[in-house]
Amino acid sequence: MDGTYKSLRIEKGEGIAEVVLTGPGKGNAMGPDFWREMPEVLRALDADDAVRVVLVRGEGSHFTYGLDLMGMMESLGPLLTGESNLALERSRLLKLIGEMQQATEGVARCKKPVIAAVHGWCIGGGMDLIAACDFRYCSQEAKFSLREVKVGIVADLGALQRLPRIIGEGNTRELAYTGGDVDAARALRMGLVNEVFPSPEALLTEARATARRIADNPPLVIQGAKQVMEYCADKSIADGLRYVAVWNSAFLQSLDLTEAFSAFAERRPPRFQGR
């Protein structure tokens, strides 16, 4: 990760990495640069032991307007139009969609917690992106829309698969079928976001504070908790209990565990090293 991107900006410090959506399309729209760069960024952050938590946010007035349709026409156009739009073109479109899915899959697979801080509009591909995050905050003017149906597309980047676990089948189907808008108050009621803040500035302050609290905890324990929860998502309670028992049997012994006991005995804040 060389730190120079066209669609993203990475800000790192004290265990926290902020992935800032910057465009270059209007409203941080997701064009070819984003779909190429996001998987690379997530792989690099996932492999960086200095990073303990990731915060995703948008530059300017909005989180993202979603897919940059005009920006993607060079890639998508030849695969959607023309007289010879047959098996070869269908195969290439399938490959392109699979490559784009890696942007949201990279978020979901990241072993570090990923927080989304949403202000302004979060449309289409933005919904796919935040659905792949561990949890979401927003400011009170934020609006959400699974807008693909309005442009003749079945959402194909993860929202239809992940949102039912977050907001339930009924809410997901309503959003997917209508392409309607959801304000911050309803997003909170349906569980799409954990908390709503009065302004984008307050949102960023509190999202960073939460990231700080996570980063101050033992990083391998946080990663373990995430992996256990991901494993248990489609398993029985009995399977989940067995898995976490095996996990702790393998990874409980650590310098961070010793530090936790020492800090408690000495009545001081612990200093976890991830070892």
C-alpha cells in the first residue's frame, strides 16, 4: 500500500486507520478506481499489525452516492450493448461483477473491526459497503437508499445477503423492492445504525472515540471475538460454544492476558501489545 490513491485517502495513527471515500466522482461516487483500490487497501490494512481498527467515512457532504454509472460506462458499456452481446460478453460481465464484489468482501473478511460513519447520502453501493462493516453510526441528516432497482439492477455487491442479518428480511425486502429512502431515525429503529448523532462533526468525534476504545483493548482478543461471531452466524449454539472453547484453548495464553492481570492488581490502565 503506497498511500497514493485516486478514490480513497488513508489516515493512520495509534492503532486506528481511517479509510476516507474521496471520489473522484460527485458525492464520492464509486467508479473504476474505487473498485480497484478498495480491495488492495483492505488487504494491506488487514496485514498491518499496527492497525487494530478501521473507520470508513466519506469526504465532504456525503458518504457516497454509490455506483458511478457514467464513470463505469467504459467498463460496463461494451458488456451491456451491441449486437454481439453473447456468451463471451456475459462471461466478462460475470468476471467484472466478481471483481467489484471484492471491495465489499474485503471489508467483511477483514479480521480487524470495521466501523462505518455515515453522513449525508448513502446510496446503492454505499449500502453494500456499510452492510459489510461490523457496525454503523450516522448523523441525523443521513439518508440511506438501496437504489439499484431504480436503475434496473439487482443489488449484487452484498447488501441483499448481509442486510437481512442486520435489519431483518422484511425491511431488506422493502428497501430492495421500492428503492425508497430511509432517514436516520428509521435507520436507528430498524437497527441499521447503532446510534444517531446531531451533526457530522459529532458523528466523527464519537466514531473516533469508539475506535479508540476498541484499539485500546487486546487486538488478538478483538479479532478472536469477531472470528467467533462470524463462525457462529449460521451455526447452532452448541457448535458455537465448541468453537469458542477450542479458540480459547489455543489462544488464551498470551502476554496481553498477563498484562491484564498485572494492571488489575496494580490498579493501572493496561498496555496491550497484541502478543
